[in-house]
Amino acid sequence: MDRREEAFALLKPQQTVHLATWDGERPRVRPMSLVYQEERFWMCTGSKDAKAGQLASYPVFEFSLMLEGQGCRGTLRGSGIVRLVTDPDEKRRVAGLIPFFGDYWKSSDDPTFCPMELVVDTMEHMRPGEMHSEVFKV
């Protein structure tokens, strides 16, 4: 298994990552649920949340996932551009991928539902216990 396959095998259908956005002056980082389905990455937020505005203005991101090892940690990081999902059929499909969707929205037509695809172009993987990482294109 090559490093790319190894890194992607670490991803679950849903995990908590730290997402970094840019607000025009500085980076902003927060924990978010990352949904990984069919080799694509999805997140959602409220349309009025600061991160929605940041990503609309500056559609770049980086996420970081902590990896646990035998008494040590590693990381998996992904970066790229954000594509805000606006097509009603695609919004409905993405809503169906999000296990916690009903906790925040009643339907995918809710104007406050802001789904996004994270179009990852670069990944960086540092195995737990290692002191260096490997960067690869997706």
C-alpha cells in the first residue's frame, strides 16, 4: 500500500477535524465534522456562521486530523479549495450523507443549510511516532 492509500484508509465516513479558514486578516481554526464519502470530502455549517462568510470570500482551507498511535500522535492534513453547494438536488444528496443533519435543519431546502465540498488537492501525512511527514497530490 502506498502512502496515499495508507492515508485515505485512515478516514472514516465521519470524523472531527480542525478546519482553518482565512478571514482576510488571519487564519481561523475550529473543530468541524468532516464527512468522507466516495472519495470526496463534505462539511456543512449555518449560512450565517462566520466560517460560511470566510469561505465564500476566501475559498481556501486546511484541515488537520490527529492520529493516535502507541503512546504518540501523528497527523493527516488536507488542503485545497471549497465549493459551496447550491444546486437543490445536490444539497439534498449531501444532506443525506450527514448523520447529524436533523439536529440542525428540517430539510435541505432550509436557507440556513450551507453544505460545502472540500476539494482537496494536497494531503500531508505524518505517521504516529514519526518526526517527518510526506506530502502528496490527491
